[in-house]
Amino acid sequence: MAQGESITDYLAYGITAPSAAPSLGAADQWGWYEDSANGNLSYWRLDTSTWQAISVTGPTGPTGATGATGATGASGAAGATGATGSTGATGITGPTGATGPTGATGATGATGSGGTISYLQTIQTAGVTIAAATTWYDIISVTLTAGTWHLGGQLYYSGNGSTLVDVYARLYSGTSTLYAVAHQHTQSGSITLPASVVVLGATTTIKMAGYAATRSSGDAFDYKTINSGTTGLNADASILWALKIA
């Protein structure tokens, strides 16, 4: 600057920074320039021949202390329901529960129809001599009440001849033959009367009778004990039995 000049002679004011280089030492050619918009200064650098801005703003101060936490804001609206998740694995089976109390006893059922089973049996205890051929001889009998009976028996024959003899056995009610069986014998033997069912309308005596087409002396519908001449089981004795089934 020349004597008598002040710095303001070289300081200009404007809205923006200068863009053209100053003519130093000439009037109205400023080496400093102040931007009136923000107060920043610019000066002309001789080394770079450029305007250099100088900020009038000081350096940034340290960060201030954290302010107090503000009040909690209101709760936001509830979000939409999420999608259903996949089904989880089946859990283990729990322990068996305790046994419950016994239930009440049910009503007694109706009484069924009654049934009757009666059994009768007769065994020959004395021989019956065949005095004449072609004659029926009663051997043993049983007396049965009215009902349905299952009958059966066996007749024993003792012969002394040497030729075959037709021997018959039958069960009859005194007036009607229930059934009869024939067999041929020369010596001792037996005739089995197959089991059969008869229906009796009243108390009836059923008899077993024997018949021989021919005879020899001593022929009989006989019986023998196990120990001959003494009392014992009837080993060869006619028998008649009856079982009531209804």
C-alpha cells in the first residue's frame, strides 16, 4: 500500500467471491474481498494466482452432552396376524390313567326254562329159562314217567345146542313193540339194542324181552357173576337203561 492509504482501500464488499484477478497496486483493484452474504473473506494468492477463501466460521466445537431421554411414544397399531406355523411333532404317550370305579350291577336276566334229567337203569339179577321155542320171555323192566326218553340196553343169551339159533330181543310197553333186534347164536352171546328216543304221554313200564326160534335143554337168558357162586358184579347180565331228556 502507498503512504496514506488504508487496507480498506484494497478491501471490497460483494455478494459473491471475485472471479477475476486484481491488478495489484492499482486503485479499486482489491487483494481482499469480503462476501457480504456470509462474511467469508477471500484473498489473492500470488503463488497460485487464485483467490483463496477464508471461512470466518470457527472450528467445530466439541460434542455437547447427551440430552435427557424423551418420553416414550404411544404404542403403534397391532400388526397383522402371522401365518400359521407347521404342526409340531406328536408328543410321547402319557401314562395310563387310574382304573375307574366298578359300574353298577346290571339287572338280572330272565329265568331260563327249567330242564329235568332223570336216569334209570335195571340189571338182570336172575336167569330166565327158555322153556319153549318161539315164545317171548320178559327179562327186566323200568317204569318211566311221561316225557321224552333215550333208551338202550343189552340182552345176554346162554345156549347149549350145536346149531345156529335165531335169537331176538325187543323193548316194548306191554302192548306195543318199540323196536326189536335179531341175532344168530350157537353158544353164549349178547344182543345190543341200539339207543333210541321214545315219547311217553303217561307213566309207562318198558320191558326187555327175549325170544328163541329153537331151543335145546338148558338154554336161558342167563347172567353170570365174576365170582361164580358168590355175590359179585354181573359180568354177563342183561341191562336196560333210560335217560329222560325232556
